[in-house]
Amino acid sequence: MDLEQVQQVVAKGQAHFNAGKWAAASKECTWARDALDRMKLDASGKKVLSEVLQMKAYADARRGQFRTAIMTAERALEISRSIGALEGEAEALHRLGYIHWHKGDLAKATGFFEMALVKAKACGAKVLIGKITLEQGNVEAAFWRYEGALELYLKAAEILKAENEIQDRSRAYNNMGYTMLLQKRFNEAIEAFRTAMELADKAGDARIRSMAALNIAECYVHLGNTDMAIDMMGPVTEAMLDFDDKAGIASAYRVYGMIYTATKHWPKAETYFRRAYALVKVSGVAEMEGAISREYGRMFLAKGDMERAHVKLNEALKVYKKLGVKDKVADVKHLLGQAKV
């Protein structure tokens, strides 16, 4: 087998990757990695191997396999350094930052993003600079530094627009919208999410489109329009299941739980929160585990089951304390004050 044949396999993996089919993408990347490892590679071949490893690292992170993802991204970094590929090195550092952000290690994520940005600027990789700026916004949002996050998302969107990079610009608007949602600026958030959906349609990215639609549904829950929320949720849940995106499915189940809490359909609400919690424990996304436990606790609080509300809210408190997110700790403590047994 030669390098050209391996690249055909990589193309199949990329197609799965673009569709959000993480297990299939990881499988193709593993096959390509093993084939490349059996070859005597020149600098060009090693560059391909580094790109394969980065794709696999991302796919594995999305499946909650963080240890494997980190080891894979670290190997990609070593290969890029060994051949003097500065942009490849920046990409690998960016990937490591993303993995650590996704697993909730915000301090490590920040360090990797800073290193990646220095390398990306040194080689003039403008699209990558836009992507890293977007990820830095995610870290700011995780710490509830919302205005700083919004500034970074807007900056990322402008950089990516200048480079005609539509897919990540849609991510920037989606994340911008979610930050506004957290600020309770629901109507503004919906506008940002609709922009994200339009851009995702142009990019052919059904995964980002579905996530933006899910976020619009959450806005409608907060606005008291549960009928509109349910209308948005059907296609979203089907898409998330198709993508095998466990974090996305968990998020969809969380919003269903919120809908049925608002309508006081307690058995349905509890069923969806239970499903969301089971999935997020598998995916290993700490911040999302905290969010699900918090909303699960809110449901018991609304239902008047103070004992179980205490259990779930304390689970959320433990997660947020571990992540070091002081504002979310304060929010959960406020809810615990309402859940007096």
C-alpha cells in the first residue's frame, strides 16, 4: 500500500468527521495511522501522519476517550516538531487545548491555546488564529467572563470571515449565542443562533446546525414557549443520535428535561434527565455533567422533592468546585438555599 491509497482512506475518515460520525472517523484514522506506521516516511508522509493523528484525537475526544485523545495529539505534536512544520505544531497544540477544554481542565487548555496562538502567528496561519481565538472565547465563557468571551467570539468571526472560513464562523456565532443565553439575553441569543444555522447550511455542516437549533429550543424554554421548543427538538435529537455525539445527545435530553419541568410532566422530565446524566458520565464532559445535575436538581426543587434536589445540586456543586468556576458554585449554592429539607 502506498501513500496515495492511505490518503483515500483519510478522505473517508474526513467525510465521517465532517458528518460528526466520531466512531467511524476514529476507525478510519486508526487504519490509516497503522498503515503509515508500517511505511518509511519522508517529511511529506510524516505531515500526513500528523494530520491523521490530529483528526483521530478530535474524534476520540468527542467520544469521551480523553486519555487516548491526549496521547494521540501529543504524538502529532512530536512529529510536527521533528519535521519543522510550524503550522502543524500550532494545530497540534490547538488540538490539545481543545481536548483539555472539553474534559474540563481549563488551566491546561488555556496554556495550550496560548502556545498555539504564538506558533500560528509566527507562521501567519490566519484561519488557525481565528480558530484558536474562538477556543479562547470558550475558556472565558466557562469561567463566566461573558463580555470577554463575546469579544473573542466576535474577533474570531471577523478573522474567519476575512479568510472565507464559513464552518468555524458558524461555531463562533453558535457559541456567541450560547453566551448570550447564559446572560439571559434570550432574543439576542436566538438571532445569533439563526446566523449560525445559516452559515452551517452554507458550509454543509448539519452537526453545527443541529446544535444551534438545540440552543434555540433552550432559549424558548426560558422564554416560556415550550411548544416552540418541542417543535425545534424533534429533528435535533434525531440528528444527534445519527452523529453518535454522546455529549450532543446528553444536551438534547437535558433540554427535554427542562421542557417537561416547565410543563410539570415530572415522570418525563426525570426520565430525560436520567438519560442525560447516564450519557454524560460516559462522555466525561465535566462542565456538562455539572449543568445536567444542576437542572436535574432544579426539577426536583420545582416538584417539591427537596431531599433529591439536595442530592443533585450537591453533585453539581462538587463538579463546579473541582472546575474552579466560582460563579456557577455561587449559583448552585443559591439553589441549595431554596432546597431546605
